[in-house]
Amino acid sequence: MLFSKEVTLDNSWDIIVAGGGPSGCTAAAAAAREGKKVLLIESTGCLGGMGTAGLVPAWCPFSDQEKIIYKGLAERVFSETCRQMPHVAVQKGYWDWVPIDAEVLKRVYDELLQEFGVTVLFHTQVCHVDVADGRVTDVIVSNKGGLYAYAAQIYVDCTGDADLAVWAGADYSYGDDDGDVQAASMCFTLANVDPYYFEYHARLHPMYPESPIYQIIKDDRYPDIKDLHLCDALIGPGVIGFNAGHIWDVDTSDPFCVSRAQMKGRQMAKQFRDALATYQPDAFGSAHLVNTAPLVGIRETRRIHGLYTLTAEDFVERRSFEDEIARNCYYIDIHQRPSKEGEQQTEKKNINGLHYKPGESHGIPYRCLIPQGLQNMLVAGRSISCDHVVQGSVRVMPVCLVTGEAAGVAAAMAAQDHAGAVAQVDVQTLRRKLVEYGAYIH
């Protein structure tokens, strides 16, 4: 059924950022810092994405094991969050797998965007994109006020799923060669954990042979816990955050699928609480499941086809680029299905788990942020132009923070000097600006 409706158009914005996760926050802050009028549209009630609404309990590494390489606004967000968590106060060398207090991080993002004058619109879903001659002309959003249209010179897609870019007609890839995406996870929080036994007796990660996870996956009382994924972090007094378990075949473009995954994740979290109480009673016998994440933890969906596609070979070769706007050192971390017995792995899958040596990293080109065929849009975060394998590295929050800042500065430059053409931005000027703001690039 076709229908038409008149909606109010607000075209007073220089830049519109869709998605308030790590990349969206730094993109909006960086663009506003350049003096632009910025609107950030976020579907939930808080900023921060997986670090807040997703309850991811710890930061992926911020260092190359010698120094912090995710700098600029990324380092500011990281350091300010740590400063407000007494048990993880930033110190030299304590940069990797640092716990996250989601409530602290929410305030850090709020304060960052307020400082630079970004207008934030919570509980608002982008539901349509209008395009003419390769340019986005406006976006339609839905919230308690009804339907509204907003227009700007430049749009930055930080939705994590490349929603804006795809709805605007951009080509994309999804998952691996078979269309299989990495598993999702539902993060959760347990309180009333005995801190002494947790700190000195509980060894939960499967890297420890004594981890209870090896018994739990064999126990029929916990049918949804089927693999070894179990990560934890002390996020407050007697409060432990968990990134554990896998939920397969979650397609975030299918709201029914996501809804089923949300309910399955809550059941899995309860099973983890009960299993840990059974197998680690000294630490978890009286534990209380206080929270499951409002967002399912999605690792992979769409990846745009940009002016350059970052590849596994680029990662292996530690490549630098003349137009690089960030560095990355996180290992190839693909949450793939367990191999069937006798199944031959592809050469690319065989690099899963590849770690760099101290001091090593690779560059991320500006071209990876530019969708082919769209003049006034940039993409930041986990949906940048890359192959399936290297997406297992660049998808994490520190990388999203630095690609977001680069996209925000570039968007401001395009709006100022290039009639909204993001591909015409002077990349060397962009790089100089980023370095002046503290970025680490070659």
C-alpha cells in the first residue's frame, strides 16, 4: 500500500551524524569542534553504544604494547572514564583490557558532546533516506513527536550497520563468502560477587585449564551455553561484567531476528549466573543477575564498498597509506563457528588470532570511509570498507573512536570548502589537523 504524508523539514544543520556509539560520538564532537552545527541522532536513550547500552565490560587494547596508539578524542574518552574508576586509574602500561563502568562512560560521552555544542536527539530512529544525483538530501526520522525530516550538507553514518549508506544506494558486503557473520553476544552484569574469591580463586577465561566453562558446556542444565566464550571484568565493588556466550545467525536488518536474539540472550545470562554459582560457589554462590544489556552485542553486519577496501593482506603486511587517518593493532578476532571435524579452513580464516609484535600496527586509509557513489556521506565504525577477515580487527571500540574523529573532521572540511564533496577533502590537511588534535598516524 502506498501512502504519502507531509513532514516538517529542518535544514538548519551543517552535519548530521546517525548513531551515537563510539564512532558517532567522536564524529559529532570533532565536527562541532570545527565550528559546525551538528545533530546526532541516536535510537536509544544514551550515548556510547556497546560500551554503555551494550554493557561490554572492558575496552579492547588501547596500546601496541609499547604506547597508546588510539589517541586524540579516543584517548580522552578512555582516560576520563578510567579516572572515575578508582581501581583502574590510568597509569603507564595499564592500557589493555581495562574494565568499563557503563554509567561512568555514559556521562563521559554526554559531557564531551555538550562541551562542543552537539545537539543530541535520543530515542529517535532514522527510517528513510532521500537521495538525488548521488547526494543525500535529507533523512526521515521517527520518534515520540512523529515523523520529521532533517537535512544537512554532510551525513556521517555511524549506525554500525551502514543503514544510511545502504538506504542511500551504496553497495556493501555482508559476512564472509557464504554470508555467515560473526556470532552475537548478550553482555550482562552480576552483583553480590565475593571479591576475594573472584580475585584470587576464580579463573573463568578459557585460557585457564581450570576454568569452569569446560564443565559448564557439558552440563545439560545449561543448554544455551555451548562454547567456551567467557570474558569477565571487575567493574565495581562486588560487580562483575560479562561478555560471554554466542548467539548465531543474528541479522540486524531483520527486527524479528534481533528480537528473538534479545530474548535468547537473557535466558543465556540466567544460565551463566546459575552455572557459575554451581561451579564457583565461593565467588558466585550469592551472585545476583542485575542487568542484561538493552542492546545485543553485534560484531558484524554490512561493510560498505568504499574507495579503498582494507584487506587481510594489508593487516599481515602492516601497511601504511599516504591517506591514512588512524592506526590499528588489534588482533584478528573472528568469532566464527566451530569447525566441523575434517573441515578444511580457508587461508584467510587461518590468520584468525594473528597478533602483532610490540610496536607494530597498520594504517586505515581515509578512502575506507567514503562509500562509492555517494558524494556527501562518510561511514565510520565497524562498517567501513574492509574485507570480512580484517573486519574482525577493526570492528572494536578503540578503532571506532579514531575513525569517528577522522570522519568528523573530514565532514567539517567538506562542508566548509568543498561543497559537500567528501572525496575532494585535502587529505594531507586532514591528516595535519588530526595530528594537531593528538592523533597517532604515520
